[in-house]
Amino acid sequence: MTERKSLNVLVVGGGGREHALVEACGASPLRGKLIAAPGNPGIAREAACFPVAVDDVPGMVQLARSESIDLAVVGPEVPLTLGLADALRAEGILVYGPGRDAARLEGSKIFTKNLLQKHRIPTAASESFTNAAAARQYVSRRNLYPVVIKADGLAAGKGVIIAANYQEADRAIADCLEHGAFGEGGQSIIIEDYLDGEEASLHLMVAGNAFVVLPTSQDHKRAGDNDTGPNTGGMGAYSPAGVLEGDALQEVIEGIARPSVEAIAAEGLDFRGTLYIGLMMTGTGPKVLEFNVRFGDPETQVILPRMASDPLALMHDCARGDLTRAEIELRPERALCVVLAADGYPGAYRKGDPIEMPEIRESDAFIFQAGTAKDATGRTVTAGGRVLGVTCLGKDLATAAAAAYALCGKIRFEGMHFRRDIGARELKRKK
Ligand code: AMP
Ligand code: GLY
């Protein structure tokens, strides 16, 4: 491999995912200047933070220019769907993250469904609608429950309704198409068959037709233990995911990942970034639930700590469209992350409470900050729904879980809550 010069890197975003990205970039031998926007107090310990909002495309471009950035790593989907990567590339700045065109893979479920169906990649049978009467007709004709109704566009994780019967489906159709419950993103919907099975996700780093497979992971989307309560952005994760080991992983790579990457390239989409494939492992094989065009959060908080290969070097390769490696090296440990949330999350939540947490000195434990801020007196306080991500590595999952929960026991803020069963299903399976 040729000697590389150090890179000035901008990480776009300010959540737990971006804190994990900043830690990974900070540990890289390629690291030059490292900045983040908007960042957060945890990120600020490693990288200078600039108060530019993630959806401020001109502001972000201006920042990248004035700080002589070589490579921008974009965390969240919103700036990608707004064309941040295109705007930065137009200035000659390398970007890890797709342009607006390819970001439609996350921004439009109909666009993705059409691509999956055209290229015969396994996914739930579905149809798309803008007309409520036609949608109702489809549901009653198909007569299969539960049935899944999805807003086409971004809906901050809330645009998916699983309807148990015709009445619930009818209400969901009315909410989306007649009452504008999801705004513009809900003007078109997809109605698809319900898939039964266990969810898992596979993250790929992609550059055109080339890709590497990142460690597998499983998120915990529901707010409460035993997968009860409302959906959230994710309350914890572990890696690797047992449902995606061995033959199952090979089946997903050859049957889904490779054809998806090839289909995206064949459609003329310039994809340089993370392709996150959300999967349902069904009795009739793995099927695609969704694509995201960025790292998952909290999944990133277990994926990056398990990588022995340098994530920054890989992202740089992807951004240049020069990914020649086919495989990455992993650390042998397992990882588990518990998200500590503010009182009320995923609904309206408390803010401004001081956080007590220990200094981390170990190399196998991380407190990733997400919804945090500094108050006027310089204390770190809560400022978001998901406040912290506590990740520990361990020789096996049980060790990682015990270490993560022990560390959670040393952290305090008013109204703090978290799931007690992250990884529990996997631990039972291992016995
Ligand atoms: P999506 O944004 O499409 O991934 O949907 C969000 C969540 O809804 C997924 O993580 C699943 O838990 C659930 N979901 C989506 N589509 C289906 C489906 N066809 N069958 C069962 N569950 C689904
Ligand atoms: N944790 C789910 C996501 O990042 O989409």
C-alpha cells in the first residue's frame, strides 16, 4: 500500500454514532486535523466542534473549505438527502456518504422497492399508492393480516404502521393519504406483506461495485424490556449478531448484499459510503426490510470498537472510489451497547439535568455521548432523548454485557432509564 499523507477530517453530526466515528478517526494513524459539526461535549474532547447545523448545507461547505478539510464523513441521513455530499464534492472535497441521488435509497421507500423488485432481491411483496381508495381496495383484496403500511419518505423512524386488521389499515391509510400525518413524506405509501422473523442488520462500506462487510449487529428498537413499548431510534445493540453468523451470513452476502451493491451501481448511482441493510430473517430466507445510506445508531457504537482495520483508511478509500480490499480485520472481542435515555423518551423528554459519569481509562469501555450539552457553568447536562451510549467489549457477550451494565451503574442523571435486556435473546440462544 502506498504511504498516505495525514487527512484533515470533518465529521458531520452530533450524536452517539458521530462520537464513535470521531473516536475511530482520532485513533487512526492517518489522522490530521479532526473537527466535528455540530458535535457535542463528548466529541469536543477529541475534535474541535463548530456550531453548524447538519441541515445547513452552505454552512457545512463553508466550514469544510475554511478548515482545509480533505475528507468529510457524514453521519446522519438528512444532510445526505439534502445533497451535502454533492455540494462538498463540487468543491473538490472527498466525502464518505452518498450524493442526493443515491440517498434516495433511504429517502424513498418506493424508489428502493422498485430497485429491489427490478433486480429480484428478496423483499416483502408490496405495492405503492397515492390514492386512498386504491390502497383500501388492495388491502381488502389481499386480505392478509397483519399488513404493513409505510410512508414513502423520511418520517424520523415513525412512518411504519403494522396494522392488525382492516380497520387499523384503513386508519393508517387515512392518516397518511387523507390527513397528512407524515407531511410530504407520507403523500405516497407502500403497503407490504408482514414478515415474521428476527431482525438484524448488515453494514457495508461501499465504493461502486466494491464493498467490505462490517461486523454484524442487532439493534433493540422498542423502548421497553422484552421488546415492549413504543419504537425508538434504538435502545442498545450488540455485535456480532448470532442470527447472522456462518452460513446465514454467507447467504446474506451472496443473496442480498452483493446483488444490492451491483444493482445500485447498475442503476448508475454513485454510492460511496455506508449501505445499511435492514433484514428480516424469515422462515423462507433473509429479506430486505430497508436500506439506510449511513451508519446505524446505536449499531455504530458496537461496530467500530470491534474493528482492527482502520475505519478512517477504509472510508478514505471509499470516498476516493478506490476500495481494493475485500475483507477487514476484527478484534476477537464481542461488543454490547446500552443506551441511557432521558425521562419521557421516546415522547417529550426532560432536558438540562446534570450527568454524573466516571472517566474512562480502559481501552475496552466507552461512554459515547449523544444528547448532551454544556450548561452555563460548564457542567455536562442532558439535551436529547438518547443521552449516552455505554459500550463495553468482552471475551464473550455475557462478559461485555456484565461490563456495560456495571458501567451504567456508575452513571446518574435525573430520570435516566434504559433497557435491562440488551443482548438477552442472544445470551439465551448461546446456552
Ligand atoms: P423500516 O423503516 O422499513 O425498516 O421499518 C421500521 C421497522 O418496522 C422495522 O425495523 C421492522 O421492525 C418493522 N417492519 C418494517 N417492515 C416490516 C415488514 N414487512 N414486516 C414486519 N415488520 C416490518
Ligand atoms: N438504529 C436504527 C437506525 O440507525 O436506523
